[in-house]
Amino acid sequence: MSDLRAKSLLLIATLLFVSPVFARDVEVLVESRKGIGLIPSFWNGAVYAGGEFPVEGLNWVHIDPTLVATAWREKIGGGGPGWVALDGAIDAARLAGARVLLPLPTSAAPKNEATWSARVEDTVRRTHDRVDRYDIQGDVTVSSGRYLDLYEAGVWAAYQGYHKAVVGGPGVGLESGLPQALMQLCSDRDLPIAFVSWAVKAQTGEEAEASFSRVEGTLDRVGFKDRPAAIVSKWMMDDLPNASGVTLSFLHSLTQVNLDAAFAELRSLRWGMPALRIYHRLGQVEIPMLFEPEDELHGVATLDGDDVRMLLWSDRTSQANLSISGMRWGRTYAYERSVVGLRRTQVVETSELRAEDPVKISVTVSRGSPMFLTLTPRN
């Protein structure tokens, strides 16, 4: 290679390396006096396998099915180490103020159906005063036909354990066809089913609403006298390049559908704990947040009393030009801007703003670095 060509390639590579990333302007309109509605609390759930509690303030806990499977290796009615661990996890969740969903995993079911029924009855009898939902859980190792047989036997056994037990299933992905088959079976045979549960893998952040729409469509088609509730028994995600944005988009979409509960599988969600923690800091009342153009910058705006709290995330570096209307003229607000990271949320800017209407704020939101903004009245 000639010296001239080598120098040219080096110059091109250097220019590419130092070329700045230009932020695209996005106009963001926030109406602080127009509430859309309360943000539901069901999104704040996680799978829990015992030990240190994963996130403070969880409203729901899904006990890890491996704890149940381990307890089931002991004799029915026994109280060995497996049951000690399972009881400990349930008690820790209750002590933290969380409601509990307990899986009844068909992957751990004995071959004999009568033994399965006895196992389910024993489990429900021992836990019903501490457990809110029982999920008869399917598995890839269990055929559809065997699962449906086990569900039919299991749901009646659960009622033998406690006549007011709240039972549903199957807790697997819709692509398996098992949730749809279970709904049809329960409708055809008039079997009890208090809720339909399914698992979701997030890829774009839109899967919560899309999967809920599919379940609702099946429920409409099947037609129940008493319509079952809906639960996302587990949501997870591969380690995508924009994991923070997809996680927050999925979490936000969860709040837009009518679920009883939803559970993050934190072991397969790198941004799961930071997302749950920062979402917990939002207010309870959602207010309008509109973007122009759409589809690159995303977010949610809320009120907590008189505080305005906003969370922004982006698919690419964007300059968010916020216009917040409805602020009280002349009022002084403490403004705080924080960057959400994997390990902690870091405050990077604080100031005082004299409110006009609208208040104007501009911030740069980078891909992989969500931004949390608060406006707190001083007077």
C-alpha cells in the first residue's frame, strides 16, 4: 500500500471517529393540569427466588417455580428444607408488603394424576392464607394435551385445598398456542379459570399491548360467563443494544392495558431493576406528553401532588425541547435533572426556575442514558 493511500485511509478513519453525533430536535409538549388517569400499580412485580429482596416497594411477587419444585420432592405433608425455603420466600414477600402469585409447575408434576391432585391440594391448604393467586404453569417439556389434563385435575384439587382459591394459567408464551387452548377448554367444559396468564419476551417494547390484544380477542371469541382476568406471569428480554429504551417502553406499555399483575424476570432483564426503581419515582397521575416528530424520543409525564416528574428515553441522541403548560405564573420551582444508569441514578443539574406558562426546558437525551426530570414548587 502506498504511503499516500495509507495516510488517506488514516485521515478518513480519524474523521469518522471524531465526527460528532448530532442531536435531532424533538418538540415535547406537556400539559401539567390535564390528568389522563392514575398509573396502575400492577406493573410493579417481579419473580423472586428467595434471599435478598430484589427491589423495594414491589406490589406483586411471583415465587420462582424452582422453589415449588424443590419442595415437591419431599413427601406430601412434609416440612423439610424445600418447604422451609418456599415458606421463607412467601413470608419475605408478605413482610415486604407484596401480594403473592404461587406457580404450580406441571413440569414437576408426578406421572400419576391422583398424586398430582394430592400435591396441589396439600400446597394450597398450606399456603392459601399467604398466597393471592395460583398459576398452574405450563412448560415446554409438557405436551399441550397433558397440560390440559393436569389443569382440569389441578383446579379442582386447588378448591379442595381452599374453596376460595384463585386459580389460572398457563403462564407460557402465546406463540405456543397453550393459553388459547386453555381458554377454549375452560369454556367448553365450564372449568373454573380466574385469570389467563402468559409470558412475553420484549423486543421492541410494544409486546405488552400486542399480546394483551390477542388475549382479549380470544376471550371475546370464546365467550365466558365470568370473564377471566389477565396476568403477564413473566416478561423478559435478550440483551439488546438499546436495552434501556426497550425495557422502559415495555414497562410503559404495561400501564396502558388492563392487567391484574405483571412480573419482571430480572435475571434476564439487564435494565429491569433500574427501570422498576425509576418508574417507582414517578407520580401517580399521568399527564399528556406529546412528541413531534414521534418514534425517536419516548417518555411519560406525571404529577405527584404539585410536583411534575418526567422520564425520557431515546432510540438515538435527541434534543428534547420541552414546553410544560399549566404552571402557576411567577411560582418558583426547583428543577433537577438526573441520568438513569445501571447502578444508580446520578443528579447532573439542579437550578431554580421562575415559572412562566409554558415553562421551557431543553435537554439532550442519549441512547442508553434515560433522563429523569423533576419540577418541585418552592412557594
